[in-house]
Amino acid sequence: MRADLVVIGDRVRWSPTVEGTGIIEEVLPRKSVLARAAPPSRPLKEAARYKPAAETLEQQVIVANLDQVLVVFSVHNPTPNPLMLDRYLVACEAVELPMVVVVNKMDLLEEDEERDVLALYRRLGYDVHYTSAVALQGLEGLRAVLRGKLSVLAGPSGVGKSSLLNALWPLLQRKVGEISEARDRGKHTTVVSQLLQPDPDTYVADTPGMRQFRFWDIDPEQLDAFFPEMRPHIGKCRFSPCTHIHEPGCAVMVAVEQGEIDPLRYESYCRMFEHGF
Ligand code: GDP
Ligand code: ZN
């Protein structure tokens, strides 16, 4: 099974063979796992009609023993996609991984634009950092967040993940992609996952395919619990269980109408509930 393979972040028991090499004897239990769905191994046409069910999808572990996930977005080029951000957040809530939101390319912010991009997430209690890899802004704060931990940088291509790592630790010399190229989904560049160690006690997992990042065995009926602002309303609906989508007397829908829950977040909830993650 793929989940048994050694992945980035794994702690192993090994024995040395000749000098400098060794054999892995055992992968030690993982304290956390970040996984994604492996692509369905059936013809595309069939796959299009194929409704993924948790038990039939194959789990592909990307990183083990993570301390936190940094989800990087940019102010512009590309602009943030709240649904995508919510998917990452729900995934992290589901596996109980701390998560930090990074808003990069702050140098591209126009004067008349609000400075607190994605401020909604700060109100929800998430840590939001504002950076610019070009104008070298917000880097000390970001370095402090990363220090002493094993983190993964997630987020769409072209937002500046490699650039931020280079700005923080110039010796890393991560390859910086062109946006047009990064957006070309048809391109299948084979990228190998790497564990970077920019400081003696700091690790950053650089993994391809974080776009498909999703979590595993979540029951749609539990989805509400992974939206922190919904939690106080759960159990107060007229019906139980309540999907919070069409039932009369739904406390969550009342909270949306009264402005206690942001409509965009509620929309993300509905889309994830109906179409999966
Ligand atoms: P990644 O795909 O997330 O690793 O993004 P890259 O680091 O490859 O950056 C994609 C593009 O965005 C490159 O052309 C970078 O030069 C540019 N870029 C990265 N960070 C910034 C930033 O803070 N400001 C601006 N203006 N451009 C940036
Ligand atoms: Zn409800």
C-alpha cells in the first residue's frame, strides 16, 4: 500500500551498511499525516462520472510528522480564491494541524485597495501574515513562524512560495517559476519532494501537487465542525442531523442571515458538502 512508503518527514529506524549509507528497517509511527487522493486509476471518461467515495479512493501520503501548514496566497497574480483557501483550512482542521495563512506580493497592492486582504480569516482566529518576497516585507515574522518546526508551504502555483523561501534563505536558491508556465496545467513536470533544512532546527517540506491537497476520510455530516464559526450553532437546528443547506429552522442559516457567519464561508461549506473536497 502506498501509505506504507517512506515519505518526507518520516522518522525511521535504520542500520548503517558501508560508510555513509544505511538501510531503513522501520518507519516509526507518524504523529500526523498529510494526504491527498491519488488520481483514479480508470479511464478518464469513466472517471468523470465516477463519484469519489472515501473508501474507494487511494490515499497518498505527502508529508508525515508535520508541525504546521502555511497556506500561501498572493494579493494579485493570481488573486486569492477563498474556496481554495477554505479547502486547505478544513483539511487542516480535520487532521488537527495548525495552519498559518500567508498573503504574499503585498507590493502589488494598489493604493486604493484594502490592506487587510483576507482579514476575514484573522477574525476567525487564524494567523494571517502579510509578506512581499520582492519588497522584502514581513519576512522576519515569517521566519519566526517557521523556526524550529517542520512546515509545508501549500497554495496555488505562482503565489511566490519558492520566492519567499529564497528571500528568507538566499542560499536555498529555489527555482522560481514563470507564472504563465506555472498556470499551464497540462504540463507534467516531474518534481521530486524535498525536505529543506535552511536552519539547523528548521525544516520545510517542498512538495509538488499541493494543489490537490485534500484530507481523507471526512464524513460530510462532520463538515460543519471544521468551520470554527459554525461550531457554536451546531446542535441548535430544528432537525438533527441538519445539513444546514435546506432544512427549516436551521440555526446556521439564521447566523448567515444575521451576518454572524460570512456568506462566502457559508458558500464554501455548501460547495464542499455537495461536491466533496
Ligand atoms: P510558487 O509557484 O508559489 O513557488 O511561485 P514562485 O516563487 O515561482 O513565483 C512566481 C512568480 O511570482 C515569479 O515570477 C516571482 O518573481 C513572482 N513573485 C514572487 N513573490 C513575489 C512578490 O512578493 N511580489 C511580486 N511582485 N512578485 C512576486
Ligand atoms: Zn442546520
